[in-house]
Amino acid sequence: NNKMKSLTPTSTAAAILASLPAAFVRAQDLPYAKPTVRFTPFFRLDSTTQNIIEDKLGYIETTWNNHGLARVEKKRWSSLTSNERDGANLLGFTQGTWDCFMNHYEDYSWDELAEKGVQEHYEELGWTEPHWEHTATGVPYTEARWYGQLTDNEKKAANGLCYFEENWDKLDMNPNPSFFPHPLPTFRYKPWDELNAVTKQVASAMMNYTEAKWNNLGT
């Protein structure tokens, strides 16, 4: 991709990260400084950064503005393609910050969580090996709780996995000019055949939609 070959660590995105000491801030008991770029709405990012997250990491505005939707966030650092890792580097990520803030170690095995020293955080949040390996019935009770409903110990465990209130509650960063409590997801009201390929992939692979179900609202 010729457009992307011109990007270097001195690009606009990297320059912004280097020039703003507040871009990475420590909060609560997070093990790493918070990568502010990931928690900035898409429309507030400069065009160079937008190109990086779209062309190298495969985001669209919707998946960027909603944490946990993008397929790339399901990958640990070592599972990223060279192109994806290059994009992550350009945004200022390291293996540690990516695996913690982006993947929350979800791509690790249960034994690897212990080796990494984070298994105890998941255990505090109610996870067991059968839960992790998808052989248990149901999910841990904390999966149904907002951040504010967690106990102090559970919040500390969540912090150890690079969760804090905004990303634990999956705050929607899309602009919200309406009176609804959340932004209107305009893409949801488009017919299936008008969706782009990435949106179709997210809807089918992650949300179990078929064309018939998508086009019949409420099913």
C-alpha cells in the first residue's frame, strides 16, 4: 500500500504521542499508562491516525468507537500480522500495552494467564478454567455488572487487566446529537445489501446475524 509506506515514527500520529505528555496517564491501579489514542473518538483523530487504524488495523469508525468489536482486538500481540503490528507500533503500542488494553489477555490460554501473572485477576472476577475454556455453563456473574457495581477488590482486579470504567462498560464513543441515551446506530437501519464488507463480517461473525435476520428488525 503506497499510501501507508510513507508513514514513519515521525508521522503526525507519532509526533502527537511524543509531544503530549498527557497522552499517556496513569490512573487507578492500571499496570501500564493508559493509551489515550485508543479512547479518543474516531472523528477527533487526525487523518494520519485514521489511515493507520483503517488501513493497517482494519477498523471502521463504528468498531473504533465501540471497544471490543474489532477482530484485531481479539488477537494478542504475537498473533498480529506484520502489518497490524506495524500499525500498532505507529500508534505507540507495545506488546505489554496491546495485550493488556486491547486484548485483556483474552487470546491467552488459562495456563498462560498464570504465567503472565494475571490469572488471579480473572479469578477475582469469578472466572475459572472451565469458564475460560468455554466448558462451563454460563459466564461469571461480573460479566453482567457495570463497573460501578463491582466491589473494590473486583475493580482492582479489573484494573489489573487494564479495564477501567469506560472500557469495562463499553462506552460508545459515537457522537450523540439525539435525545436517546446512546447514539443512534445508523448502520443498523441500512438493508443488508447496502452494508460494506467489514460491517457484514462483524454482524455475521460476532453477532450471529444472517441477511434475513438483519433485514427483519427485532429478530
